[in-house]
Amino acid sequence: MERTFIMVKPDGVQRNLVGEIVSRFEKKGLKLVYAEMTQVTEQLASEHYAEHKDKPFFKDLVGFITSNPSFAMVWEGENAIAIGRKMMGATNPKDSEPGTIRGDFGLTVGKNVIHGSDSQESAEREIALFAGGKPFVDYEKDEDKWIY
Ligand code: IDP
């Protein structure tokens, strides 16, 4: 079983897309093991987006992600990381397919609604960064026997 870190960014929270996004992941068959409404700090944003620190959009990105609350989640399931990325769609909504979250709800790369881990390594790093030391809920879902 894999775990992936998924976060509805401030634009998604403000646009009332939290329920829609949670619903898509639930219906897909993934299991929610952690969720928190969170105000991302500048320190956390800088660590999370460290790979982009030399990019021209870094300042705007950190400013945006810290501007309002986000909704952080950890979803569990087989191939959860790759499936989460597929469900999100391409980084720039102009390239995201309809049916994906960014394809359906985003218009610009700066406000693309959702974040999701792109590899096992980043999933582990991001889960530790955002949810390290927080309580995870370990439970069985009866419907899993109809999914696996
Ligand atoms: P990802 O979110 O699909 O993993 P990354 O390349 O890791 O994409 O970029 C992180 C975030 O930085 C993107 O989701 C987007 O919000 C922002 N971003 C990426 N490229 C640009 C850009 O060229 N201009 C403005 N913002 C960008």
C-alpha cells in the first residue's frame, strides 16, 4: 500500500472545491487516513517548494500558498501516488485533460487548485513535513474487498 500527500490549495478552498476533490478520491477507492485544514507558514512553504527556490515564480508561489488556508490530506491505496497525479492532471491547466481536477477546475498555472506528491520520495518527505507527529487513523474499509 502506498501513501500520497494531497493538498487543496488556497484557491480550491476559497472556491469550495474541497468536497468535490475529497469525493473524487473517495469514489476512486483510495482511503483517507489524515486530513487537516491548515494555514501553511512561510517556513513550511519554503521547505515544501525548496526545489523551486531559484525559479522566477518562487516568491509568488510561496506568497500564494501562505495567503489563505489549505486542506492537507494523506490518501492510501495501491499506486496511490501515480493515481493521484493522474487525477490532478498536468501542472498547467492549459495542458490538463478534461476529467482531471486541474482540467476541470483550473485555468492558470499559478492557481491550479491542488498539490499531489510526484514520487515515493516526495510523498515521504511531504507527509513528514505536513503531518509528521500528527495522528493517523488506521482502519479497515469493508468496501476494500470490492476494490482489491
Ligand atoms: P506540480 O504541482 O504539478 O507538482 P511543480 O513543477 O512541482 O508542479 O510546480 C509546483 C507549483 O508551482 C505548481 O503546481 C504551480 O502552482 C507552480 N508553478 C509551476 N510552474 C510555474 C510557472 O511557470 N509559473 C507560475 N507558477 C508555476
